[in-house]
Amino acid sequence: MNKQTIKILLIVVISGLLIYGGYWIYDMFQFAKGVKEDTPKFVENLLKSEIQNGDIIFQTSTSGQSKAIQIATGSKYSHMGIIYKQGNDFFVYEAVQPVKQTPINEWINRGENAHFVVKRIKNSEKLLTPETLTKMKQIGEKYAGKDYDLYFEWSDSRIYCSELVWKIYKKAVGLEIGELEKLGDFNITDKAVKQKLIERYGDNIPKEELVISPASMFNSNNLITVFRN
């Protein structure tokens, strides 16, 4: 076998390996993509038998401020919303930018590792009547489209995630989920937390500002856990 023939054979073999490798990588990418897309669908199908209108869902956000919130509050959960059912579909009413409802699949997939926990108020069968749920939605609609509150002010001009859920339940059900705290009560001396606070407030950090955190609501005795993945 001469050198030219050997060279041609090597080119053919290498080309074949490259093509095969390319197909293998593509197949693995599609498989991984399919798993990512199918997991929330599987979870939603499972959730349909577990959740109900008015349940509260928690996750670890992947936003730029999530880590600071986790450190400041001592909890992994940094975002939350209220679950509502419309027809056969579930949505999460949440304070992002702006306040809106998000399909639950999209909401779950947006969180870190698609992990979440669903909680429910105690005595929900008595407290969450159809009339009360309607009232919750009506109150929530008043916040629709409002800007996300990066400054965590206790006002209705802008609103953050846990504040939205807390106020809806307070106004519609008369229930306070979690304890209000002052901004200065949190771990604001950590470097990452302090950096975020300085970015927003400069040197005038409002330590007396009332705040309701996802952690406080997550740990509330008024809630029971109904689902976690």
C-alpha cells in the first residue's frame, strides 16, 4: 500500500470520526435539551393532583440579587408567588419586572435547578372559599403591571415578590403570613449584601424600613408543605 493510498484512508477515517462525533454531540445536546424541557411538564402533571388555587410556591431565583437575599435572610429561597388555575392550566402570580402571571412550567424552569416548594395555608378548605379566591385575584390585579421594587419599600407604588403575596393574603383573607422585620434586622454586614445595599441606597441604608422576606413566609406556622421536588 503506497503512501498516497494510506493518506487517503487516513483522511476518510478521520472524516468519518469527526462526522460521527458531531452527530453524537448533537444527539446528546438534543437529549439534554429534551430532559430540560420535559421535566417541568412532568412536574406540572404531577402537581395537578397536589396543588390548588391560592397555594404559595417558593424557589431559588437566579437573578443578580438572589445570593444577597439568601445570605441576608439565611434561607435558600429568594423568590415566591401565588398559584392560580385558569381552565386546565396553572399560573404563578408574581412580582418581577413587572408584576404579572407566568405559566407554572416557565416559572419552575426559571429557578435554580428547577427546584421548588409549594405551601398552603392551614384550614385552606375553610378560608379559601371561591369568594375569597375571587377577592384575592381582584386585589392582586391592582398590582398588575407595577414595577418591581428594588428598594424594598413598604408602599404600593412598587412591589417585590414576598410583599405582593403577603399583602394579597392580608387584605383578602385577613391573614399575616410571616413576621414583618426591619431591614436592619437582616445580615447586612456580609460583603455581598452590603455591596447590593450600597448600589441602591448609597450610604443612606434605611435600616428601619419594614420588610417581609420569602424566608419569613416560608417558615411561617400558618403554612404547611404540600409538595417539594
